[in-house]
Amino acid sequence: MVNSSTILMASAVVALVIGGAAGYYARGSEVSALEANIAKAVESKKMLEEEVKAVQADATKAKEGKAMLEAELNAKTVPVRLNAEKGQMAHDVWLLVAPVAQGKYAVALRAEGLESKGAYIVDGVTRTEPMQTLPIAGKIPESEFIADENGNGLYWLLLDKDPRVAFEKIIILYLPNMQMDKAVVTATAILS
């Protein structure tokens, strides 16, 4: 016969086993939920880190853009007066150098007292050794202009770099009958 204390003891053991199993399964569910929450947190952290990197990249671009804008705003249009050579009637000869977008420079030349409908070329003397006299635009046809019937000349172009860096001197040459071998220096300026 089984005594009542054995039954009670067996019932207590069975209750403990059932309770332990239920607790184990409950904790297993908690562990699974915790692992899922950790995985979500890790994924959220990665997404947040990517967003931070994107914001930092945007901030860097904004700083670079601001620096470029400030450089352009600080750059000024520079007037350069050219001096007429002895015996030349040219006067009020000005070269304007102005920075424009994307690192380019606008160059404009205005002169009075030139030969009526005369042909002229704008040359520059390079700063690098050996020093050379070259057309300011790189090619002769792009560096030429014709004065009007009143002897006024206007020339302009867009350069990839500041002519004050590339050239130490600007020279205006008059080309009688469009002949380079008879060119006459009309006006010059030293660039600083």
C-alpha cells in the first residue's frame, strides 16, 4: 500500500516538474523575444549609423560648398591699366579680370585711340621658364580683335585659370595689314 505521505511527496515532485517545465518554456519564450529585440536593436543601430554617415557627408558637402562660395565672393574683379608705348595714340586701355563660376576667369579689354578698323592681338608673357610670348587665349584667332571705325576696341574671353597667375605681362599688338611680321607693340601692363 502506498501511504499518503508518498502520494503527497509524489504529487509535490510532479507539481515541481510541471512548474519547472512551464517556467523553462516561459523563459525560453522570453529568451527568444529578447533575442528578437536585440536583433531589431542591432538593425536599428546600423540604420542609424548609416543615417549619421549620410548627414555627416551632407554637412561636409555643405561646408565645401560654403567655402567655394566664400572664395568666389572674396575674389574681386581686378582692373589692370595698360600703358601705351611711345608714339602710340592708344589711351584709356584697361584689362578687367573677374572670377566666374567653376574656377574660370572672364577677361575683358577695352581701349580707345586705336587704329580705325585696325587688327590687334592680345598676348601674354608667361611666368614660367623659358618665358614665352603667347596669345592670351592659346590660339591667335581667338586672341584677335578689330577696332571699330572710331578706334575703340573691345575684346573678351573666358579662361580656365587666372591670367595673373599664368602671365607676368600683357601686350597689345597692332597688326598692320593683318601681318604678324610687322606687329607693333601698342600697350603693355605688368601683372602682379
